[in-house]
Amino acid sequence: MSLKTRFLLLATCLVLVASVAAWTVFHRITEGIIEQWGERVAAIQVQYDSGRLLQPLEREIALARQMADSIVLQRWARDPDDTGLTAQAFAEMESFRRNFRDNSYFVALQGSGGYYHNNAANDYGEARLRYRLRPDRPADAWFYRLIEEGRDFHLNVNPDVELGVTKLWIDVLMRDDDGEILGVVGTGMELEPFLREVVDIQQPGITTLFVDYNGAIQLYRDRRLIDYASFVKPEGQKRTLDLLVDLPRDAEALSAMMRDLRDAPDQQQSVRTEFVTVEGKRHLAGVAFLPALGWFEVTLLDLETLMPIDGFMPVAVVFVLTLLVTLLVFHLVLRRQLLAPLVALEGAMQRVKEGDMSPSELPQGRGEMGRLMQHFQSMAGAIQRHTRELEARVRERTEELEAVATRDVLTGLMNRRGMQQWLEEQILRASRESTHFGLVWLDLDRFKELNDGLGHAAGDQALVRVAEALADGLRPYDRASRWGGDEFLVVLSPCDTQTLTRVAERLRQAVAAIEVEGTTVTISVGACLAVPGEDLDSLLKRADEALYQAKAEGRNRARLAV
């Protein structure tokens, strides 16, 4: 055997050994990069899918809660046979129907069992009472179960046999001021269009689904696996998330992730990931809890489809061809063209995983590796843009919901809910720091006569003028609210008896200077000083008694509770 042959054989063996070793290292590095990239993409995809679900639902939920708080509907629910109240209630229902996305609503009354409904086509405008709910009918079990558990809000996918529709239902309990349940109100969203918009996103390698608190499938592209009417089913009969995975240990891992997310003390949206086997293929599962809905969002990523390892083959081919020329050139080329970019790309992916979406330190690669780095930079930029847009939308929706939930539309002051939250905070603070705060309850004198005599526009003007007088007459750190109708509530904190008496009288005098269409507006004022440890009901009762005393003594005066 000649030296040339032996050299060629040796070179061939060295090339083969180096190629095998290099391919092994390359394969492991590539898999690690794909897994790190997949975990980050899973987190972003979960947040994106959650945002797409919450965006259409947040407004519908807020409207349903407003409908449940309607004084008109609550008054009618206590006496549904009163024709006058019924006409007002139907008009109120129609105003909400036009604002709901699906242009439909339902109202189910506990007392009479009546189920009222109208759809987008206004098919039932003349016959809103569709049927009567019965405790012994399985199809009506959802209603009585909600009443029994006292769950203020519930979201479920359920077919309505009587109406012949299958929808994603938003159920909100309607309670009166004493907390007594009067019925259930809400709306529904057609299931098929909603699935096409939120779940059937037609992205290869990405599967999105939503499950309820116990893992029952609520929204999924395969309608056969959706667990309809989960709320009233026994646990053993539900179609749960474990139907999608092949191995029992994967089902246990997903259950553990859901349990940890559900039991987290702050319940802030975080994403957990785990590799599972679905239909014989390895998938990366991302799970997040949506506390506003009581649901989990699950995203399954097929990394072989999203970022197949075969995409790196051109780099390996270039590397092997380079080895055939010379081991030294191979070493230099490998170090410059492959290893250094891979290390930089891996470092950039690690930074992306840690939240840095601007990997500006990537070198200028060539060929496939350069395109890969460009694709990665484009992907990171797209993820950054999507994340910012999602955060902006979430922030905008949160601000809108907070404004709707805590502000009175007419006067711009706090509404009853906002003031009740503020009062509870002040009570806790007073108990903790042994301090006092003042509560002032104001009521417009003869407001009904003003409304009846001058019209509702004048009544609204009087309420707005009184609200402006309250805002002008208070300290920057005091709070004023429209408690309901023509009643206002003011909290003075900090406060003592002298300050409380002075401010109450000053507010009374400020309002007494208001005229609406030639009519002087006056108020009666009841005030009390909160005692550390006193609860909200006792505090409101004392202020109300002082207000009653002011009215009994002739109105247009302020009285302080003892």
C-alpha cells in the first residue's frame, strides 16, 4: 500500500471521525437552540392567544355585569307580573341587546322561572318569554346550579335545546341591594364563528385550546372533544385535557402545572412549559391561567414543524465539504462560519429567553447561517412588536374596565362600587392605624318634584351641579361619589369632629347657592365620624340616621351622628 493511499485512508478516517463528532455536537447544539427558542415562542404564543380570547370577552363580560346591576331589571324581577315594570324591563333588555356583540341576551328569573331571550334578528321581539325553567329538567340544571353555588360570574359552552343554538355563554347573577339572588342574566356568542376567530388560527405546528378550572375542554378545533355543559357534569364524565396526550405521566405533568398556576398567591399571568407526547410526536406544551375567566390557555407546539432540524442540513453539508478539502481549512472555516455564529445565536436566544428582544450583538454571518440569524432577528423583532401591542391592548382594556367599573357616567364622580371599595380600604386603614375618617351622606331635597316639574334633563343638570360643588368644596385627598339616584357620599380622611362639622355645613351652603331653571337646589346632610374597628354597615347606618334627622327637621340642614 502506497504512502499516498495510506494518507488518503488516514485523511478519510479523520474526516469521517471528525464529521461524526462534529455532526453529533451540531445536532445537540441545534436541538438545544430549538428547545430554547420553542420555550420562548410558547410563552409568547400563550400570551398572544390569551389576549385574542380576552379581547372580545372583556367587553361582553363588562356589559353583562352592567345588565345584572340594572335597577330597572332588578325592580321588575321582584314583580314580573307588573305590566309597567315589564315594559321598562323589555326596553332595558333591548338597549343591552343592541350593544352586545352577538346582539342577543337572556334573562332567567328565579322567582317565576321565566327565561327571556331575543336574538340578533329580533325574532322574539314580541315574545321574549321563551319558556319556563324547571328544577326537574336536566337541560335547566345549569341555572339552578348557579343559584345554588352563588357564583357571581360563569363562562361555559353549552347547547340550548329549547332555542336550538350552541354558544359560549356568559352568565352573571343578578342580585338586589341586600344580596338576594333575583336571577341570571347574560349573553351568548355563537360557538362556530368564535372558534374560527380564536382557536382555528390555521398555523401549522400550533394547536390552541382552552380548558376550565378542572381541565374540561371548552374551546378546541375538534368540536367532538369539547366538553359541553361541563358545569353540571360529574367529574368522571367530562372530556378533559388528558384525552389529547398519549402518556399518563404527561397528563399528570399538565395537571401539576395547572394546579401550580391556579394556586399561585398573586395569580399573575405566567406561563409554564413541559414537553409532552401527542399522537406519537413530541410537543412543547405552554399553559397559562386566566383568572378573569377561571380558564386555562394551553398551546401545543410541534417544534419539528415550526423549526425542523432538517433546516440546518445545508450548514452541515457545507461543513462536510470543507472537511474534504483539508482538516486545517475545515477547522478555520468551521470556527469562523459555524461555531462562532452558533455560539452567538445561542447566546442571543438565551437573552431572548430572559426577555431581551434586541439581540444586536449577532455577528454578520454568511450563507444559510446568515439567513438564519436574520430570520432570528426578524423573529425577535416580530415577537417584540407583538408583545408591545399585546401589552398596550391589555393596558388599554384594563383602563377602560377600571373606568367603567368605578366611575359614574353622568357626574364623573366615583360610582357606588368604587366608593364601597374606597370605604373598605379606609376602614382597614383606620383599624390598623387607630385613626378616624368622616363620612358625609347627602341627599337632594325634593328631587322627585324637580324631575317631575322641570324634566329629567333639569334633574341631571342638578346632579351634575351638585357633583361640581362637592368636587370644588373638598380637599385634594378627600373622595366624593354618587351613591345612587340623588344620593351622594363623601369620605373625609383624615378627619375630626370639628372638620367634619365644618365641611358638612360648607357643602350644604355651596349647594344651596345652585339654581336650576330658576329653582334653588338644596340638600340634607347626615354625617358621622368613623370609629376604628367599626364595620361598613354600622357606619352607613349612623350616617343614614343623621340624614333622616336632617330631613325630619325640615331639610336643607346638616346633622352629625352621635
